[in-house]
Amino acid sequence: MTNQTQEAVGLSVVDAGDGFDGLRAGAPGPTGRPMPSFPPPPVLHGHGPARVIAMCNQKGGVGKTTSTINLGAALAEYGRKVLLVDFDPQGALSVGLGINPHELEKTIYNVLMERHADVRTAIRPSGIERLDLLPANIDLSAAEVQLVGEVAREQVLGRVLRPLLDDYDVILIDCQPSLGLLTVNALTASHGVVIPLECEFFALRGVALLVETIEKVKDRLNPGLEIDGILATMYDPRTLHSREVVARVVEAFGDIVFHTVIGRTVKFPDASVAAEPITTYASSHAGAYAYRLLARELIARGDAA
């Protein structure tokens, strides 16, 4: 691993290998806490039942879609079978994997609104081994209005995903940047929530509201829902502002904050333009190592298979 990579993910490394074999536990990480050692994930000999994780933040531009794609790809590299669910009418997740949302015959909208639709007919291969996509387009914006009159309207996505749980190890839902009915559906369908948080002061202000919403969903609709972690994104170790934001998040939320942070780099938009995860577009880049480390941390915490 290069010095640039070490700085970006906050690791001390004693040999190159695959970038992780020589991690030294206890080295200070970018969150200011000693960096644990996250072992290579165990090999799986079968798939399912899936753990469903919502990537959620009502603020836009914090790295939800980037994190969904790249965490999913990193988990797939480690042998996990992963389904990415595009639950944003903008369809950025679908576009980021090279699918034109305007040319889709079936999307998440169809399987939400057509009660007897087979969800498997809407799933598309991503081009990455063990990584599939349930796409979306602008049609999904109509679902928010149409679901209002449905019985158990908060549980429709959970019903749609239920037949898929035995097919996958992890299902990641890319939520839209709002706390409306679609996001409540995603939270109701999920076992856990990952909150991507831009390392910027104004991004901090909405986290308390989001956590309050998650607690309400847990109390009223989904007692098993947990916050898996807060993920610091767009981190720039050269700026005092980034470091202060991370320090304040850790002070407020403690161990809920992932040790892994995602650095700011032009490689992420470059990979999006190429319609690839960074793990294949720039496999040895610091950003790719960071998402692999996040996958290891998620598995080590018990929040993924």
C-alpha cells in the first residue's frame, strides 16, 4: 500500500501484500481512535439470508450512491452475493452502473405498485460478479403519492424484498435525499442503517433529525432496526475543518462511527463516468482500499455476513 493510501485510510502498514495483511492494530486512525485490525472475511459456503441495509441521509451530495455502489462491489469481492436497490427517483445508482434508466421496461416502481409482479424480472446484472441491481427511474417519484392510500403503506418495500432474502447475503438500499414515505419504507424493510456523512459542518446539523426519524421507525414499525454506523465521507486530512467535523461526530456518537473514513478524490466521479465501482476502475487507489476496509469492518461488526 502506498503512503498516499495509508494517509487516506489512516492505517499503519508493515508490508504491502493485498494492502491489509500488515495492518498494525492500535495505530491512530482518522477518527482519532486506535485503529482495530479487521481480519479477512471468512469464506461463505452458501448464500442468504440477506441482511438489508439502508444507506440513508436526508441531505443530498453526501456520498450515499457512491458508497452504495462501492461498498456493494467490495462485499462482492469478498465473496458476498449483493443486491443493490435503487430507491431514488433520480436513478443515480442505476446510471452509476451503466444502465440507462429511461430504457427500462421494469423497475422497482413496477414491483412496488403491481402486487403480483415478480421482483426477479426487474433485477439486472451489474457486470460485476455477485453484484446485482434492482433499478429505478423517475417513475418512482409517483409511488410516494400512490402509496399514501395503501394499507400498511410503510411496509410495501419489505414485502417486495422478502422473496429475495434467501438469494443474497447483503441487500443495500440507496435512499433518496428526503425523509418521506419512500425513505420510511426503506427503513421499515431494513435490519440496519448506514449514514454517510460529508465532513462538512452543515452536514452535521441534519444528523440529529435523521437519528430521531430512525428511532421513530424503530419504535412504531420496525423494532429490529439498528444504526450500523455513521460513515464519514469526502474527508480531507489536510484541512482542519474535516478533522474537526470527524472529531465532533465521534464525540457525539462514539462507537457508532465507523473507523473507516472515505477520502475526497476525483477518482470517484471518474469511476461514475466510467459506470464502474472504484474497486474495478482504479483497483489499487486509496478509495478502493477504503471501501474494502469498510466492507471488512461491516463484516467484523456482525452487520454483514
